[in-house]
Amino acid sequence: MPLHHFEDLEVWKRSSRLAVSVLELIEPVKLYALRDQMARCCISVPSNIAEGAERESDREFRRFLAIAKGSAGELRTQLYIGIRAGCFPAESATPLVEEAKQIASMIEGLRKKLGGGGMFNVLLSWLF
């Protein structure tokens, strides 16, 4: 039985919404390699949060959060590249870059809380 309920975490909700926004942005992109990699990493962020939450320990959850944070950084890089390569407009992508930054900060905050007080305290602080 999982110890955590990822659906209750704001960082999972926001990263899921970000993934949908990125998928909508990249749909018309003709450069397949960039489109494919962006789709993979934007989906990876909420997926790794969910997978870690379903694991049996806070230690494992922290590890999957680290992967999710790395994917958020990868996504920001690909958004920057897509802007500079003219694959999509900066005015559409820049807000997604900012959201990815905020999500990475939220992930790091959750990781730090997991390291100090256990998941029960983290869920209480995120829910109330």
C-alpha cells in the first residue's frame, strides 16, 4: 500500500498542467527530435513525482523527486533551444520556462522536508 497520495500534492498538479501546456505548444513542431524529447521530459516530471510517492519509503520518494527536478531542468533547456531555433514563439514558451522553474523549486522544498520530518509532516504542511 502506498505511503503517499501524489494527487494531493500541488507540485504534482502543477507539473501535470505544465506537461499538457508543453504538449500543446510542441504539437506543430516539425523538428521531431526536439518534440519527442520535450514530450518525454515534460511527462517525466509529474510521472516521477507520482512514482516516488507510490514507493515504500521517503528515501525512495526523495530519489524520484531528484529525477523529476532534473527533468524540469531538461525541459527548461529544451524550451530555450526551441525559442532560439524558432520552433515556437518566445511569448508562448517563456511562461512555461517560469513555471518549470517554480516547479523545480517546489520539488526541492518537498525533498528538503522529506529529509527532515517524514512524509506525514510533509503532507500535513502541503494540505493545510
